[in-house]
Amino acid sequence: MLNLNIQMFAVPFRKVSKTRKRTRHAHRQTEAVKLVKCSSCGEMIKPHMVCPNCGKYKNKQVIEVK
């Protein structure tokens, strides 16, 4: 007795055109990094991050910078 467990997969009926494929992938582009000015030293930093130049976050000293 032969027990074959064959799984059937969905096969595309037609080839997906370049336009349709590129339209589907259109939202995947990379975005520029958004920067804000540090309120204490004026350095451009990522929002909601400690400033690597002065070590402050929301005008409070968080880390010591040498």
C-alpha cells in the first residue's frame, strides 16, 4: 500500500506584468531620515533620541559627554 502525501499549490493563471508588479511594490521605497534640532545645543538629531553632542533629552541631562 503506497501512501503519497502530495500537496497541491496554487499556480498563477497568467504572468504578472511588470506594471502590475511595480505598482504593488511602489510603497516600498526608502524614506529620508527625519531630523529635528536639539533644543539645547542646536545639533540635528533623530526625534525622541538623546543628543550625542550634549547628552540631553527634553532639556534634562541624561548621559555624560566628554
